[in-house]
Amino acid sequence: MCASVFGSRLDLLVRLVDTTTGAAADERNVIFMKNGQAVRPESRGVGVFVFINTGREDFLMQIRVFGYEDAEVAVKYAELEERMPTVDVFLIPSENTKKGSPVLSFSGNLPLLESIEAVNIMRPLCQAGEYRKKENTLTVFGRTGGRIQLEDVWYGLLSTDKNEYEKIEVLGNATPQSVKLRGQPAEDFVPNRQMMRIIFGHVSENGDYLLRVRDDGKGQTYLIRYVVGGETRFQTVDLKTETGGLR
């Protein structure tokens, strides 16, 4: 996808992602609203939509996708790439959806809560090896070797004590055994840590939160990362048995 489409300017590219799977949201029943007014971006494949010649003023984007909770994103162009402004919207499946596995929900209210996300510590995707600062790449390897294919998405590097994780954004594979990063990991980067895909939840202005995962019958122990009043906290929960909330 280039910044110019048939001689017109690409003003925004939106990718709709099922946060529980990391896959594009394969649903055609999608409604977009810009500052409360219905708009019709052009479809460019599964879960991809583009705004052409619509201007680059900041706006509030609301999205309704059948089978998912409504999403709301503040589009701020100063935070996006100028050549190809892109917004990834991580959609939370509805409890009533018939797509995929049943879901498990973790919800409640916590004053001053700013964000919530999690990784499944029982399901590492791969192991993170050496970080090469000059190329800004990270070597990755699985249990059986071979190519590790990671998409353009956020991942967590689990600490050795499994009590916290570091967020990294992967731009894609640089080689069959390494990935290109956006930004750099922490200066005290420790190699040989397990790597998991991050599942994003939703937080409202009053502190109501929702984190939802698919229940495929396998382990559902998650390390939740949440920010309260600027302070990052972690909490480990089994979403099959958890009856409390964030502490």
C-alpha cells in the first residue's frame, strides 16, 4: 500500500484486528463514524479500510463491527506517520458472537485506570534471542527451529520471574530468524525470554474496564498489564476461575 492511490492522497489507513487472535477482522458489516457523522472509507482487503482525500484534521473515529464491541479511537495525526498514517484498531469480540470459540470476560471498575492489556503466559509464540541495535532487529526462534513468522503487531517479552513483561512493536520479519522493531527495547535488555502476543482490552473514562479472550479449552492464565494514574502494574489471573478484579 502506497501513500498515493490513483493520484489521490491517502489520509488514513485503518486495520481492524481481532485482539483475541491477532488476525484481521473478517467481517463486512462495518460502520464508520467521524465525529459522530457516518462516513464510508474504501475497503482494501480483509479488515483494511482507507480514507482518501478526507483531510488530516484530528477526529474521533467510532467503529461498529458485527460480532464485536463498539470501538472508539482518537485519531491524532501528530502521532502517526506522515507518509502513511495508519491506525490499528483492536476489536473485542462480543459475548454474543457466534464466530470462533466461546469467550471469557474480565471486567470491573478501577478509578484512574488508563489502559489494560494482557499476555497468555502459558502460550509463548517463540523465544527472543539477541537484540542487534545497529539493525534494530531481534532474533527469534521456536522449539523446533525454522522460520518464525510474526505480523505487524505488539508483543510482550516475559521477564524471567514471569511477573511482568516488556512491550515491543514488531514491524515484520527481517530474516527467517529475526524481526524488525519499531523503537528499541529497554537498555537493560535480557535475551532468551519468552515472547507472547498482546491482547488489548478497553477502558472507559470512568474506569470501567473489559478484557476478553477466546476460550478454546486450553490454559487461560494471563499476566495483565494495566496503568493506574501513570503507574504500570501487573497481575496474574486465571480467567477461567477469577472472580475478583484488578487490585
